[in-house]
Amino acid sequence: MSILCVGEMLIDFMPGKEGPQSFIANPGGAPANVAVCIARNGGQAVGIPALPYRAEIDAE
């Protein structure tokens, strides 16, 4: 049995090692976290991520 995880893909910014103003971008979000948890426990997960639309970024 496969479990389908559908939802928004987010980017989590974690502190970097280069100083207080550096960050490392890591993909995440609840649906991705659920899919990883299922796979780590021996299940089969399929994901359909959706990236959020950000007008202020896309307008640049």
C-alpha cells in the first residue's frame, strides 16, 4: 500500500556556520516530513509537492 502525501513544500532556514547572518536552506513542510517518516518506518510514500507562489519574489 502506498500513501500519497500532498501539500505545500517549504524551505526551512537553519543557522549556518559562517556567522549570525548565514543560513542553510533545507526543504521541508508537513507533507514532506510525513513522507520521510513513513519511508523510515518501512512504508511506501509518494509525494506531490506544491511550491508556494510569492508575488514579491516572482516580480523581481
